[in-house]
Amino acid sequence: MVITGAGIITALGRGWKTNAAGFRAGTTAFRPVTLFDVSRQRAKIAAEIDLPADLPATRLSGNKLRRLNRAARMLLLAAHEAWEQSGWRPEEPLPMVLGTTSGEMSLGQDYLRQALHTPGDFKRQATRVAYYQVQSPALILCDAFDFQGPLTIISNACASGANAIGHAFETVRSGRAPRVLTGGYDALCQLTFAGFDSLQALAPTPCRPFDAQRNGLTLGEGAAVLTLETLAGAKKRDAEILGEIIGYGAATDTHHLTQPHPEGRAALAAMNAACAGAGLAPEQVDYVNAHGTATPQNDATESAAINRWAGARARHLPVSSTKAGIGHLLGAAGAAEAVVCLMALRGQWLPPASSLTTPDPACQFQLVRQPVDAKVDIALSNSFGFGGANASLVFRRWL
Amino acid sequence: MSAVFIHGLGAVSPAGWGVAALLGALEKNQPLPVETLTRPGWEKKLSVRSVPPPLSRLDFLSHPRLRRAGTLSQHTLAAALEALGTDAAPVQAGALRLGVIVCTMAGSVAYSRRFYEEVLQEPATASPLIFPETVFNAPASHLAAYLNSPAINATLVGDEGAFLQGLAMAAGWLDEDRADGCVVVGAEELDWIIADAVRLFRRSAVYTGGAGALYMKKQSSARTVLSAVTDSFSFTKSQNRTTAARKVRGQLGEGRADELLCDSETDRSVWLDWPGRRLSPKTIVGDSFAALSAWQCVIACDEIRKQHCSCASVSVVGSNQQAIGARFVSPESSDL
């Protein structure tokens, strides 16, 4: 199973090149929230994207283009980049498997606000209903580039993007489709921001994953898209291969709706299943892109799971959480972090978390804190979500 | 797709809690009574059908996870547990790996509305107890927690067709040996905000909540087999609803005189020449996105189980995303 296209947009910027430079340097992209009022919230920062005014040429009408909101724009930009790189043509059916937690929720908020405040005013309400739904940005993507394939939306909270890629991987591997466009997207919105703030999960300062003094996560937004296909299909087109996906594991943590089991049993099960599927032992993994949200509980649980999973290898195993740079992208996180793994495999470097000052002593592994070149042949990416959705993906360098 | 047995069925609907109540309503062939729901600040009432209270207290509500769980989760659990039947015990004992797939379109709208209303009033004091319940996968998580099931779990969000996509995903998991059995639930809940939104698109719609569930296994003595799920045909600029529905028809086949069609009352023109019997639960119970398509499948399977027909096709032409179909047969069917 090979990856022949990757597109990404985060607060670091638009596209592979800009993001690779940012991740390699450990750049952070946090700033005060401007999209909605956070004056009465505990946290006031996020990794917002400055969306470009220009979009690639599409088949969308002017009316539809005007109605594009943040999530749809991000998805469109990331998908276009991946699509262009893959060299695919739209004639064949193209299954899409995407992950998101809230789609275009800001429109849902607008709908409710108007319904409550001016109940007799129905102006634009139907449009809001139509466009806020999670499938809407993906259907717009179909129209934009004439994609015809079936669309599957997985909403497993913060593991959505990883589960989407995992399902796409299984779809191609089992022969149910020769190619799949997959990834995740999520835009910042007030409901989600206030939700995480209500749980006191948001840090008032930029997040510091795996730091002993960590004090919560920082939200971000973005989209990342991959084109997966069989090796035979890629070779037939003489396509450039960015890397391979070779393992996917998923498990459910039943401990609590928002808190992981302290021992990280499901995280361990997901990593083990992904490696078993890939036919690898932990000793063969060169880098782990951790879920690493920077909440005290998540990082403690994940540390415990990685320590157990890696065993003796842990002492020399490089681990980082790139949420230190772009925040937590929720439904897009697993997809963006998959692209980061591909970047590391392609560029032979490790993405540092430069905000880390005092490594949590519970981490028996090597936390990547400085930009560094390294031999990276195998990378594993973890994504864990509310509700206990745990997913791990394994990627291999293409030589 | 390999054939998969439908080992159990479950339903919660405005007809009551359980498959029997749903089937009873269908048998009477009379639309269930319509009630009205108040939309704050608006003098007109919304026409809806609500799920009646359960006849006895739901046992699962005593589980610590479910004390705050909303209606959507309650519907999900009730339908799933009915479908699982005695297999719930081996799942809880860790002897059976159960894949969980919950499909929904609107999700937990009641809690989402309530939480955002709190945010609008005072974001600094919005309830941390409500927010986690707004997440789409809360019902799937609660179900897995109640069953103590650590196996793979997914929530699919989309229009009515998502439930049939869930069936195909479950069949894939069983093929890949990710689970020994899979329960697929289509669930929705009733709230004024969603009934109001539906009314903007379909004036005559009578919205309701509920859930339907199919429990699938590779090996079973069950009388029903899922033999096929068609491709999902998305509604796009170059493929409208009717074209998509025709493609589903093309994959399901012409139909036979002894074949039931359980449809969604949309794009009926595509099915005008269907040679067999037809059932449309929507006319009896109302509109309910993923729950409705789940009820269609429950009814189709039950008809085969009771040997009222040897095979049944389900056609779903969704609200805004896709047309998709499924075919169920008896294990003795030559179509397998």
C-alpha cells in the first residue's frame, strides 16, 4: 500500500514544503483567537490558520464558492495538493474516507443563535443546515474536482483522522478499492473551544507535550489528505511514491468518556495491533509521533503505554508530539500527523517539540527537543480520542 | 463482500421499545399518532412523533457511564442490547470480540443545543458534564463501556445511507478478523432544533427519534444473511439523486415476485416496476435519518426470518449525500 500524494494546511502554512520546514524546525504557530470571542474563557490562544484568499481552479459555481466556509476551504486545499501530486484522474470512482469531529460547526452555531434570538427569522437558515453537516465539505470537494466516489465520514473524536486512514488502508488492502482519498479536517469553532475550556483541558499558554509542567492542550485547525493506492497502480502510472502505510491498529478504552485508563491499555493494544499487522517488533520502529495532547492525563497514559510497548527499546526511541507546533487539530490530527511522519521518512529528520523545557520523568523514551537529522525507516503515529477511540498507524520509508 | 449472518435485531421507535413494537405498528398499517412540539419563541407547533417512555426502567441506566447519557445513547444501547441478546454476556466476559459501529446524521443534538445555549449565556460556566456527551461518538463509547468491549469501534456520520455503509464496514471487519461479531446501530434523537431544521426542507415531514440495530456474525444458525451492500453513489453535480438511485437499482437487480422491497419513500419512480411486495416504514413511523434506514433493514430481515419472503432488498435514497442499497436472503437461498 503506497502513498502517492499528500496535502496539508495548518497554522504553519499551506502545503507540504512550508509545513515540512516548520515541523523540521519545531516552529510554533499559536496566537490569540480572533475567530470568536474568548474574552470570558480561561484560555485565549489557538493555532488559527490564515486562509489564503485564492483557491485552486474548481468546477464550483460562484455561488458555491461564496458559501465555502473554513472547513471546506481547508479540505479543498489539502485535497487538491494531494490529488495533484498523485497524478490521479477523476474518471474512475474515487472512494473517500474522511475524519472530522464537527465539520462546519460554526454554521450550526449561527443556526441555533438565530433560532433562539430571532425565532421568526428563517433567512439563510436552510443554507446553514445544509452546509454545517459534516458531509457537506466532502460533497463540495466532489463537486469541485468532479470526484464521484462513495464518501465515508468517520467521527471518532480526536482519532477520526487516523481511523479514516486506517479504514482506507484496509479498503485498499482487502481489494475493495484500488485507491482511496483519505484524511481529516476540522475548523476551530466556539462550541468546541468552550467545551474543552469547560473541561479545563485547555492551557492558557502554548501547550507543552510531555513536559513535567504541562498544563493542557491548545486547539488548532487544519486539514490533511493522503492518496492511498496499490503499489501496482502507482507503478503503472510511474507515480512518485512518498511512503508506505503498513499497519493499522484500533482499540477502545472503556475506562471513561474523556479520561484514558491510567495504564493506557487501549493505547498499548492499538500500537501492538498496528505493529503486528505490519509484521514489526517495536525495536524496528525509528520514531513515534505521539498523540501527546499535553494534558496531564493523556501524556501520562501515553507515556505508560509507550514505555510498556517499547520495552528495552524505549531508552533510545525518539518520540515527539507535533501538537507542540500546530495544536490539537481534533478530527484532522491523525491525518496531519500521518503527513508529518511521511515528511520525516522522506527528509530523514525528526520533528522536535521546541516548547519542551522539563521532560516528564515518566517518559523513559527520548523526547525530541531540537531539530535533528536521523535515519528514519519506520514511523508510528498514535491518535487517541474522547470516548476511548485509540488508533495507531505504521508508515515505512520508500526506497 | 462475504456473506454475513444477521444474528439479531433491535429497535426503538415511536411505536415503542423493541422490534415487536415496530413490527406491530407496521402490521396495523396506520401512521402512528402525530404530536406537537414547541419551538421556543414561535407560535406554530412542530409535528413530530416521540418515542414513548419504556414500560420498565432500563437496566443499563444504572451503569455509571449512563447516568448522564442522553436519549441518543439510550436508544443506541437499547437497540444494540436487544440485537445482541444472549451474546452480550460473552462480550462482557471478554470471550467475544465485538465491533461496534454507530451511525447517525444529527448526533446528540439535544445536548449540543443545550451546551451551546449555555455558551451563549456565559461561556465561562458552560457545563463540563454536558460537553463530552455532544461528541458524535459518545453513544458508541457508552455502548462499548457498558459491554466492557475493547475491540474496534467507529461512528459513521452521514445521511440515511450511513447505516448501510456501516453494514459494509462491519462485514469488512469480520472478514479482516478484527472482531468475532459486529453490532451496527443507526440512531437519532428528537429535539425541536432538528425537527425545525427538517421542516425547512420537507414541510410535511414528521420527525422522530429512535434506533435500529443489526448484530452480524460470520457463523450463526440465524435465518437471515446479508448477501450484498451496493456501492454508495454520492449526490454530486454530475450525479443527481435519481441517477444515483438508478445505479443502486442496477446493482440490486430487477427483483423477483417473492422479493420484498423495503424503501425510503423517495425516488419511487426508480422502483415503479418492482415485481414484489413493498414496505415503507417512513409512512408509519416518520422521518429519522439513520434510525429510519436501520428500521428498514430490521423489517427486511424480520420478513425473511419469518419466512414471509426468501429475500429482501433495502433501498435508501438519503437526504443529501448518497443512494445505497442492501440485499438480505435466507441461508438456503441460491443467491448466496
